[in-house]
Amino acid sequence: MIQTRPLFELRLQVPTIVDVGDTPLGRRRIATVAGGEFTGERLRGTVVGTPAGDWLLQRNDGVTVLDVRLLLRTEDGELIYMSYRGLRHGPADVMARLAAGEVVDPASYYFRIVPVFETASKKYGWLNKVVAVGTGRREPSGPIYKVEEVL
């Protein structure tokens, strides 16, 4: 059995998404992450808005692949680079409601991420050595994730 412990909840502000169109790999969209916040027992702070983004790929099988890069600034001023890959999918009607900006029960679709952290901070250097997973939900202003450290 896999055991985890909470790292933080991450809330992202995603005001714009540019639709690149249908590419050979699927429908490509690029989302601007304007900022956000993360709160947890061991670390908390804000998401630096620039540079930050999500390179989304809507595959032909209905799965959205996430490729996200963020810069986190802890409340004590330390910087942490966070990147993650993830998948989001569900029934067509549920995904259409999400795309229309509706609030949808997160239990009705699959939304998972695998974050990786990189930091020069001595205080938060332990993040360089963890495997993490997260579950997400999509709100009109952006995604919200519960990120867990795998023990």
C-alpha cells in the first residue's frame, strides 16, 4: 500500500488560454498562469506569475495532457521550481461543462498530476528528494490541487 502525507494545496490563477489549433499530436492550447498560492503544514507561499504556464494537449482519445512549469516563492522568500505532467479526462458531457467554465464535481472526472521540485534552498532542499502526486479539480479561475509526498 502506498502511503502519503500532505505537502500543500496549490491554487492557480489561469486567466487566459491561447488555442494554437489542431496539430499532428492533437489540439494544442497554452495557458498563462498569472499567479496563485500554496498552503501546507511544512511550506506555504505564492506562485510567481512570470514565467509560468501550462502547455495543454487535447489528444484524439479525449485525454488532456498537462505540461506545467511554475516558480514558487515561499513565505520566507525561498524559490522552488515546480514542474508537473498530468492527465485530465472524463465523460464527454462532464468535460464539455468544464470547458464551458462550469463548476463540476471533481469525482465525476479524472485529474491527476506528478510534480517534481528543484530548489537551491537549504531549508527546502528535502523537496529535491521526494516523489509527489496530486489530485486536481478545475474551477473557473483555474485548477486547485492537493499535492502529497509519497513516503
